Amino acid sequence: MISIGALLALLPLHAGAPYTAPPSEAQAPFTVGERVRLRITYAHLLAGRAVLSVLAGRRGERDATEFVAQAESAGFFAWLLRFRVRDLTVAAWDPASGCSLAIEKHLHEGRHQREQLVVFDLATGAAEVKDTQIPETRFDVGACPLDVLSAFYLTRLRGVAENTPLELPVFDNGKRYTLAVRFLGREKLDLPAPLGRATPTLIVEPLLLAGTGLFVKSGRLKIWLTDDARRIPVRLRAKVAIGSVSADLESYEPGGEAPAAP
């Protein structure tokens, strides 16, 4: 089973233009209180559930928007394989600058456990890292870095272009790289309320750019977003050794408060 944490590690980004400062909050497709619940399946059988939430937070003297991803295994495969997943990722993002402030991961997948805290210093372009699997504690990440979860939400903020992939600087798991996502097409999906039947969606595919020292194969991950101003993630599909794993929308709550700002 692939957890939502593993899917999120491939996630960020979306077709668009080169990175610039984000639009005003009045245009934001997500608001504080938004909650997206996903049902994770393998071979059409339940494998787990995940929740993506937007909260108001604060880091030091800055108001922040917090993005929270939670996932737990469930169903037949968790019982059969005795493989339990319990992941929690919390990212703090500055809506004024569009930059990441911090990300915290608590990953429990079978016997594997990982604890990680990354704090970004926007003034120096450095990241302080505490990680049970990374010995280094300080990295040069450059101006306005993005963690993997904040980058995913930023793509929703930026919107979609069909011809020019968006390029964003991402720092994740001790590595700095550039990620791009290309537009693949459109599809109508039957989704739970309040979205409903034949909801128009965009399909995009994240790819690592040449020269980064990393590579994501074409077709490894596809993301479906509603083709409207909200750009709600309604489906993720990742290839595995045998078949594919899907995360599909189970319920959506829009929230009702604009993201925090200074």
C-alpha cells in the first residue's frame, strides 16, 4: 500500500508560469477550515483514508497558514498484511510572501518510523533540519523555498496553463530541486456532493526537471483538480510495481475564513 505521505512526496505542482508572488487572499481557492477527505484504494479495495486540512497558525512573529495531511491505513490490506500506516504532516506557509516557514512530519508506516522538523529562515535562505534519517542539520536552500505540502497548495493558488509548465523550487528530505508539472487533459468525473455528477476536472502530471539529479518517470503520478477557481484535488493515481493506487474524493468542506495574513 502507498500512503498519502508517499503520494504527497511526489505531489507538488501544477501547470502554469514561472513562480511569482501569490495573488491576493481574496482570490485564494482554499480557505481556513477547508477539509478534503480521500479514500485510498488498491485493486478497488479499501487501503486507507486521508484528510487534507487548512488551518490558521503562527510561526514566531508571523501569522501563517497551516496545511495538514493525515493518513491512516484501513480495510482488507491493513488486516491481511498487518501493515499499519499513521502519518501526520504539518506545513506552515506565509501567505504574504508565498514562502514556506516550516514543515513537520511524523511518519509511522509498518515498522518504519520517521520524525522530521524543518524550519526555513527566509532572511538567510537556510533551513535548519532535525531528522531521524538525515545527519546534516543545516542546508542552503535559497530564496523563498517551498516544502512539498505547501507547494501542492501553491499550485492551486496559481491556476492552470496548458502550454507552459510551472517551475518551483522545492526542498524536501534534505534535497533541493526544481519541480514542474505539465497539463495532460480534461475529464468529467462523478463526485460526491457538493460537487456532483459530471464535474469538469483538469489532469496534471508532476515531473522533476533534467539536471536536478532526480527523475520522476512519466505516468508515475497523475492528479485530478476541479476545473474551476477552487482547483480542489479530487483524485490522485500512482503506479506501483503491480497495478496502481488511487486516492479519490470522499467528501469536501470548503471552509469559510480567508487564510491568515500579517
